Amino acid sequence: MPMPLLEIAVDSLADALAAIRAGADRLELCSALDRQGLSPDPALIRAVRAASFIPIMAMVRPRAGGFVHDEDGWKEHLGHAETMLEAGAAGVVFGALTPGRVQDADLPRCRELARPAAGRDIVFHRAFDLIDPTRWPAALDGLAEAGITRILSAGLTPASTAHALGLMGEQGGPAPAPEPLEERLARLRALNTAASSRGLEVIGCGGLRAANVLRFVGVARLSQLHSTARTGSPPVFDPREAGDLRGTIDLRCAGRPSSMET
């Protein structure tokens, strides 16, 4: 199979350069990864562009919290997206959902953000995982029509996603039990199949590390992989983990499959 693409999310110039040295194919630039990633300073995009030709995706998330946006917040999103693209980002990463306990992609706002970014990569991030899988077909149809090119997903249920993203106060209910990786991979494979039939790409994420990356490739059949490569407590970017991720992927594609894939 083709070499899976490795995207690494970072929130500083030092970590960006270390991720490039470790073998990242693409970067997602953010600020405040400890808050699930906020919009980066445009100066960070320009600095990475000056140091490397690696494609850069920029998070568009002005503040922490959920993904239902009021008018003022949405105007801020649009302004951030324009600024990131002007700074040299290859594309933007965002999420916009409808209000209510049963959420869908906010397609009018998706179309509004996609218009000025036409021709660039436009990624709908893990907010997608807050949409119930029974509603995926309509959501995928709408996102493809709106001009979205890629979806970032961890394969978690909406309840587990709300917990993982620190949104339980907004969603309500107790914290769910941890989900087995096998269940997540099955959802990712189903999402990948459904999305690809509509011309959408899927990039898998959520605790993706060298120890499990081949499961994402072999079981979920993903060709794009996203990791922060952060370890420790508090978590910080780990160049060795990033290098191990790259090395594990390279060995697999060199024809040395692992039992971790099945």
C-alpha cells in the first residue's frame, strides 16, 4: 500500500522543527495543545514556512469550549481562517455544529468558511465525532457538498468524545467507560469507507502512538495519521516518540508487517 502520511500537531516553533526532523509529512500548527488546540499565532506559521517547505495546516479555534458558534464567535473564526491562509497555511482545521443534544455539522457555516479557502485543504476536526454515527451519511453528504476535503476522527462515540475534549459540562451525563481500541478502529474503518465514497479523506487520531499505529493502518485501513507525539505528565512533545512513529510506519511499508496490524 502507499506510504501512510504522518501529520504531527505542535504548538511551538521548536516542536515544529523537531517534528520535521523526526519525519513528519505535514504539521498541524496550534496554540495551547493542553486545551485541545487553539488558533496559532500567524508568526508561528510564517516561521515554520521560512524553515521548511512542509505543508502546514492551521487550527482555527479562537477559544476553548464547544463547537456551536454565535455570530460574534463565528466572525472571529472567519477572520482567523483568513489570517492563517494569508500567513502561508496550506489549509485550515475547524469545527462547527448545530445546537442541541443531537448535533449535526453546521453546513451553512461550513460553506461560508470554505468559500474563501477554495483550493486549499479544509479539515473538519474532531467535532465530527460528536455527531451520532446514524447521522453520518447526511453529514458526509453535506460536508462534501460544502467543500470540506478531510475529516479528523478518533473513532470515539459522541459521549466519549465530549469527555475527551473536556465538554462533559456542556453535554451532560457521567463520564463514559474507556472504549476498546478495537471498537474505535471499526468505526474509523466504516467512516473511512463512507467518506471515501463521497470524495472525502479521513485522518485518524486519538492516542495514536508508535505502539498502536499499525492497527490504525492495518485494521482501520487509514492512509493518513495524526498524532501529537506527546508523552509524560504533563504531556510534552517527545521527538523520540515522533521518530518511532515514523520508523514503525516506514518498516511496515518496506514490507515488514507486524502482528500489531490485526
